[in-house]
Amino acid sequence: MPTDEELDDLEEFDPTEFDLGDVDFPEGLGNAEDFVDADDEPSGPLPVLAVVGRPNVGKSTLVNRIIGRREAVTEDKPGVTRDRVAYDVDWNGRRFTVVDTGGWDPDGEGLRASITAQAELAVAAADVVLFVVDATVGATDHDETVMRILRGTKKPVVLAANKVDGPSGEADAAMLWSLGLGEPYPVSALHGRGSGELLDAVLEVLPEAPAPRPARTGGPRRVALLGKPNVGKSSLLNKLAGQNRVVVDAVAGTTVDPVDELIELGGRTWRFVDTAGIRRKVATASGHEYFANLRTMAALESAEVAVVLIDAHEPLSEQDIRIVSMVVDAGRALVIAYNKWDLLDEDRHHYLEREIEREFVRIPWALRVNIAARTGRHVDRLVPALDTALASWDQRIPTGRLNAFIGALIAANPHPIRGGKQPRILFATQADTRPPRFVLFASGFLEAGYRRFVERRLREEFGFVGSPIDISVKVREKRKR
């Protein structure tokens, strides 16, 4: 039987006494039409403009000028851009996709050869090529070699004479007629001079975009690949895509710009985003590393689930733990992929298990997959792990069922008495999903240990495997008698 004090609490309970200003309760589901995005999407692929040129001629700066925001990572040194990165553009009512590429070095070896190969793939997939040349230097032997290759593609080529910051540079731009690619358009990617005329010339030869159609509900689930440098993120994306979509090299930090790719897995389409390796805290990073970290964090914010790759062959580092914590703090579903599993011996396997138990003791709910991205071993296990994590991330518990569970829980395990008082949970509701967020209305302050206990029992009862959950407490103010 409840005590007189408990009955008094129930009689006095009034949800309007709680401050609900920061609780987002779900609205009605509405009709199916309510879930259709108001924006239009193209009925087919947009025309593609590939921006190419030798290293450090200002391609990424020009791409930022075209898209109207600083997306591509830039720095005053060659070789910052490595992969081909696509951005959607709307210029004067015309929509198209611009692809930024790394410096084209026909004689390059190693990493430079891989970067050049990505630029060649971008040209092969493009409708129009924007060839960027440094007007202050003039046409070099590398420029002429690239020019001959572009001529062989039989695709329209627009020549941009970059770094013409004033009228005095017009003569330098005119010297580029010698390349035989037609009129060189003088432009300053840094200051925007001549960019309008250049884009007008591009649109004259660029095919029209397909007519828009209403967007469909849903869409590919967005997956961010995270981890410290050289753990195998790009190798995993290439293996999943079935092609060398991004540059892979033994040098740590090869990926700078986030690269996204639509990939068919498990009979469905997913959007995977390969990100730059997080080397250090953003506040202490410098140069292109600083902007690469910002792009990685932005990719995480736009993702639904994160796959954090950890090199199983090496001891767990503080950086690994910090990246996992970053995903949890962002409220994204989480799958931890221990890469290079094929290189483990028995001793390392034993120590790794102990490291996981010690360092990830607070996130036993995180899903784990053991893979080898280089060989493709067990990468097929990512799909069921992603499905489970996303299902937990989207899960909603009915209020009646939730309160029945909470009632049984506090009856069997009441909050400890502190200062002669025993706070009680009066009511509970799930305020949101993605991630699941619960609000407990209580008669007094609930200690952090008791909140963790409630979270652990919630997971035992309802699952939430692979998803963080948030529990907040609203304390009832005592009514004046």
C-alpha cells in the first residue's frame, strides 16, 4: 500500500508546475504528404564541371568563389587538395555540379600520381572542363602536357587565367592564347574579379540541367567515416565503392576534404562520407589541418550514424577515445569498426579486449565490428550493424509503457534517502528521437548515479543498441500552502 506521503504527492502532481520551455514534445504525425520536402530535387544527374590544373594555381579558391562559400580547403602551398570533391551550384538559375580536383602532375609519382589519376577520372565524368592556369607564371611544360590530354578527350574546355588581380595582368592572360584552347578568361579567384564572365562562358557550353521534380520521402542514410589519420577510412570507402574513389597512401593525413559517395549495400543506397583524420584539437590545429577538422565536424553534424575506425593493431590512444566521445556528444548513432583485424595475433587480441573494457566502460552499448578494409574481410557486417544502430536512434517508447516500466523500477529500486528526503519520479515521457531523449519529472533532485542506473535499465528493457540516449530531470517546485 502507498504511504500517506506518496498519496499526497500524487494528488498534488500537476504537469503545468514544471518548466517545459526547453522540452520538445513530438507533434502529430500528420499525413504522408507532410513528410515530403518542399525543396525540389533533380530528376536526373546535374551537368558536371571539372576544375583541373597543375598544383597551386588556385583551383580550390576558384571553386569556393563559384559555389559562393568557403567549402574547399585552401592554403598557400601545393598539394592540399588530393581527392575529387563535388559541390552543387546554382548560378543565375542554372544548376550544375562543380568538381574540385588535386594538382595535375603528369610526371608525378607515388601520392602525386594517385592525385593525378583522380583528376583524370573527374575529367572523364565531366561534361565541361575548366582548365585553370596561373597567368603570373604563364604556360609551363606541365600546362602544355595537360592541354594535350584535354584536347584528346574531345570535351569542351574553358580556359581560366587566374591571379589577374588588376588591369596590369590582362597582358599576362592574353599570352595564354598560345595554348590553343581559345580565349583565356582573366579572373582573380581570390578577389572575384572576372568570375561572372568566366561562369557565363562555362554556361554557354554546359548542358541544361534536367527539370526538377518533387523530392521523395526519405533518402539514403548518411554515414560518416571518422578516425585518426591512417586508420583506413579511405581504404574502406574504396572497398565499399568497388573502385579507387579516394586517394590512399601510406602518408598519414592524405584525405583533406570530406568525400561523399553513394554506395549500394544490402540492396539499398547509402551515402558514405570519408573525412579527414582528426589529428588534434581544432583549437590547436593550424593551416589546412584546421579547416579539414572543421569540415570533418560539419560532416558528423550532417550524418545520421558514424563509423569510427580504430587501428586494432595499435594500442587505443587518447585520440581514439576523444573521437568516440565526439560522436556521442553530437548525439549520432555509433558503430566502432576495429580495422586491420587480420594483422592481430593472440597476444594483441588479449590486450585489445582489456583496453576496450577499460576505456569504453561508459559506452557498452556501442556496436562493434571487426574488419579488414584492405582485403574486404567482414565489411559486409557493417550493414546489419548500421541498421541496428539507426533503428535504436529512431526508436520511440509509448508513454504508457514507459511509465509502467518506470513505476516498477522505482518500486523495486527507490532513490536513496539524502538529508532525510527521498526524491521520487512522478512521471516520464520521451520528448524526442534522433537521439532518444527522455524527461523525468521528479519531486526532488536525482543524483547522477541514479540517472545512470535508470539509463542502464532503460537499455536493458528497450534496447537502444548503438545509440546514445539523453535523460534530463525536471524538479517540481513545492506548492505554497
